[in-house]
Amino acid sequence: MHHESRFSAAGEGDDKRRPRTRRVVLDGGAVEAAPAATSLQVERFLDYVRHERALAANTQAAYRRDLRDFSGWLGGRAAAGLSVRDLGDYFAFLAKKGLARASIARQAATLKTFYAFLQLEGVVAESPAELITAARRDDAMPGTLSPEQVDRLLAAPDGRSALGVRDRALLELLYATGCRASEVSAMRLADLHLAESFCTCRGKGDKERVVPLGRRAVAALRAWLEGPRKAFAARDGAAPSWAILSARGNRLSRMRIWEVVREHAAAAGIPPDIGPHTLRHSFATHLVAGGVDLRHVQEMLGHASIATTQRYTHVDAGRLKSIHTKFHPRG
């Protein structure tokens, strides 16, 4: 019996050694992509980050999108056969398309991880992506709010309304912990330990960390848990376990958290181009400026490397200079 091949030849009369292509689907629609071998390597890589590395769902989705774009650009070439110069051409192509530098940097990080996987699999001896560097916005410091701006933002929700009580608890939680929006969205009631003034959150790679809660955050969370949350939970009818709920009693999504932050920022007279990450950066900046050891800030933020946290060390150079002058023998 004749079985139709799942792969299509590049064209009649072509050299038989020419790699065959197929359509590959990576969560964002089909694209005419790389040879079958590359497509299978991508699929194995996505299985690897999902099952063996247990990366966060958002990270997995970013890998899918980046590799979908990369596969489409390959146009029949094998990923294993690319050089550093080829990858440079790819990033130049992305820049010409108008991608932000931060997005190109993320693509570079994705390809580094993908090629490291190909090395692990024995597909390539050396990774061409290792020599690629893509700066993130000239390594600029992420936007932060002043303590006065934070006070205005946290006071913006109307404490007389149910949604206002929830939003104040949400904003206090974001600033008190430096958690990402996705981490707060995934936080459950069991993760809040208000009597002991701390909470647990799960970050990238499903790593769990403990973060202290200040008295104002504890008070705002108590007001929410003992008040409107009970009514919100009753609307779902399934006793939801999420700490912060939507008006319908469901888990509050990451995107809705962004919207809440921006709505109250506008009400507080703060530029609207901020989000939960602005509160995360403000949390870290204010701790470092207050003299907290960088290792402690790293632990609270859930950074794998201290180098990531070191972005915040330049925020209070004047304080460091005064300390140097006061304590160094030749200051």
C-alpha cells in the first residue's frame, strides 16, 4: 500500500540532497519553516523546557514565539548549519523590522538557550549563539517611582468600594514584595502568612522564595481577605484558592494586573507608561538606597545571578561616596 510522505520535497528536479521542508506549528500558526530535522529539534527543545526544566508558562510561550519567528526566517536552512555571521544577519533582520532592542535581546537569549540544548543533544559541537551580544536599551536602569509617587499610587484606590479594597491590597502586595505580575496572579491563599508577616511566591523555573510583608501590606491584605474577597469568591461558586480575585471570582490575570496599575497611576497623576515591573524596580531601588545588602535584595527578587541585581547599585552613588569618605582610611 502506498503511504503519502508527511514531508514534501523542495521541488521536482532539485538535488536529492537538498533538505526537505514542512509546515511547523508553534502555537502561533503555521509557517514555512526549517528542514524537518530543525523542526523536530525545536519541538524537542520545547518539550525539554516544559518537562525537564519546568520553566514558567510565560517563558515557554516566549520561547515558542521566538523560535516560530526564527524558523520562518530560516527559509529551508538547517539551524545546526548556521554561523555567527548568519545569526548576526538574523538580528539585523529583526532590527530592520523595527523590533525594540529589548525584544531582540530576548530573541538572542532564546537562541543561546536553544543552541545550548543542541549542544547537549550532540547536534552541534559549538554554539554560534554564544558569541552574540545584544544590549538591552543601552543597559539603562528600569523606570522607578519616587517614594512620594509610590505613596500617591497606593492611596489612589477608593477604599469605600469593594474593587478599591482589592486594588489597594494588590498594589501594596506588589510594592511590598517586588513580585512580578505573573507571581501575584498565581499566588494562593495558602501562600499568605499574615500573622507571621511574610508570603511565598513561585518565580521562574517554579522556584519558591519567601518575601517579608510590611505592616501596611498586611493591613491592606487583611481588609481584602476579611471583606470583599468573600463576596467575590462566592460568585464563582467553587471556593477559589487564588489570593487576588477578579470581580467574577476568578483568578486575576496578569494582563488585568497591568491594567489596574495603569488605571490608578493615571488617577494619581503618574505617567501612564508604568506597570507592575515599575513597582518591582521601585521596591529594589528603595531597598538598596536604604542600605539593604544586595544579596538580600537578590533573594527577595528571585534573581538567579547577583549580576542582575547589581543594576540597582548605582541608584544612590552619593550615599556610597559618603560611606567611602567616612570609613576608608584615605577617604
